Amino acid sequence: MLRSPPMRSREDIEAYLLRAGHPFEEVAEATWLVKDPEASGAHVVVKLDEGIVLFRMKVLELDDHFDRPALFEKLLQLNATEMLNGAYGISDGNIVLTCALRAENLDFNEFQGVVDDFTMALGNHYETIKSFRKA
């Protein structure tokens, strides 16, 4: 009989954070703020919620000065061609990177892959995304 792996707990996520070596702090119950290892000022929020591990990073505030149709098209293109883990989205007036993974299957490599993907995406795409802001 096949057995499913044990559900990842809060302690497992903290162990992944410690193993990754990125500075972090718990900001709420089962919610951590992970500092960008490149020290760009961006942070990844990691939250364990009902068997799902949610990752989120604010990229840029979306104000009325953006060419929204062109920007949205570019974000969709980036999602389809360059994002391995997660996707760009819009939430609360911000461009964000988000990813959700089932906690029961999450291993350290997947966890670290999301954090690395977010960091790399921000480094590679930030100037392009910002360029859609009209002067």
C-alpha cells in the first residue's frame, strides 16, 4: 500500500528557511518574511495555510501612470515564457509574484526553487516592468 508523505508543518517550513540561510522573521502565525538574499529590499512572504504553502513578493506599485494594456500583455508573456515557479499578478494595487504549493509534497528543493525563481525574476524583469510607466 502506498503511503502519502507526512504533511509539512510549521516546523518543517522553519527548517527549510534555516537551511536556505536567508534572513527571515515570523510576522504572524505560520507566516514568515524572508529577506531577499541579494539585499535588493524585496521580501518574499511565505505562509502555511491549511495544507498550502503560499509565496508572495511585491514587485511594484501599480499606479495610473502605467500603460496597463501593454504592461499586462508583457506580464502574461513573462508568465508563459520565463516563470518556472509562480506567476505575475495584480493584487491590492500592486504587481506581485505569487506561487502556491501543496504542503504535503513540498521538499526543500521546491521551496528553495520558488524563492530563487522570485529573486531571479525580480532581477531580470524589474526594469522591463518599470519601463511601462509613462513619464
